[in-house]
Amino acid sequence: MKSVVIYIILLLQLQVVYAQPALKIAKLKYDGGGDWYANKTALPNLIEFCNKELGMNLNLEEEIAEAGSPDLFDYPYIYMTGHGNVVFSQEETANLRNYLIGGGFLHIDDNYGLDKFIRLELKKIFPELELIEVPFTHSIYHQKYNFPGGLPKIHEHDGKPAQGLGLFYEGRLIVYYSFESDLGNGWEDRRIHNDPEEKRQQALKMGANILSYCFTNY
């Protein structure tokens, strides 16, 4: 009986998510000099893909959320990218922590060069947590699309294998960090990054999985 009740609750949660008009997602604006505004066509293309292939009802345009703003709490999913430095103030650190503990989800997508900075800032937000590789069995890799080998490799960068890293708070994945993959470049318009169609589809499908996981665990 308990399993039936849980199943019904999950169905109701999904109905609520997909029935919401124009659910909004946002890109994170941060200080430090890094190009937080990179990959301008990435989220709009991912949104279009998710609306078409998963039947989501996402606002067609990305919004901008500042790290220290209360507006952060309006978005179940926040996307962060860039190539360079990032610095969170004390107030921004507290705001991000409260957002993530309260049910929010942060997807950090290293656009090459972000890694050494974001690791330090994540430690400021959650000093008690460690970034770990998300197990390939985790549901984020098994939503509509199946990725049995974990995060797909989209761009070469340093030639290292792609890694999906995460912060878990009380058992819930609250930060997903796509490292050495560059999903965002795979979401971009072909005129910007003319990736093979297979790579573009891998990137879009993994992005759709991340959003699907986020919404069903919000």
C-alpha cells in the first residue's frame, strides 16, 4: 500500500511540473571577472529541445539570476558557465546555500578554465561537503535518456575523460558539475559550434536528463 501511495504522489508531482505555465530557468550571474554570460544560445536551444521531446512547458527565453538576489528562489534550475574567475561574497554564499538547501538545483558547466575557481567557491558554500563523482547508476543518467557510462564527452579541452561531479546534501544531489565535457557548447547554435550531430544530440539529451531530474526532485 505504501508503494502505491508513493507512486501516486510522484505522478501528481510530475503533473504539477508539466502543467505549470511557462516554467522559468535561469543563468547565474556572478562576480570575479569570469564570462558568466557565455553560451548565449545554449539554454534557449536546450529549452526548445525539452519542450519538443519531453513535453515540458518552459519559458522560451533564459532569465538571469544574480547570486545574491532573492529572485534566485524563483527558479528550480540555475545554470552556471564561464571560462574564468568567479568570486562569491559572504552574502552571495549564504544566499546560494539557502537556495540549494531549500530545494534549488545548480548545474555548473565548465566552459574550460572555470574549474580551479569554482571548486574554491563551492567549498565556501558547503565547507562540510566534498565534490564526488556521481555514480553511473544515479537517476540523473537514467531519465528519458539512458547514459550508462555517465556524462558524455562533447569537447576535448585537455583530453581528460568527462566527469559528472556532485554535491549531495542529506542524500539529495543539489549541485551537478559537468567537468571536461562542455555540454553548453553542444547546446549552442551550429553556426557557433559546428559539432557533429551525434555530439549535439548527446549534449541535448544529457541536458534534458538534468532538467528532468531537477524538476522531479524539486
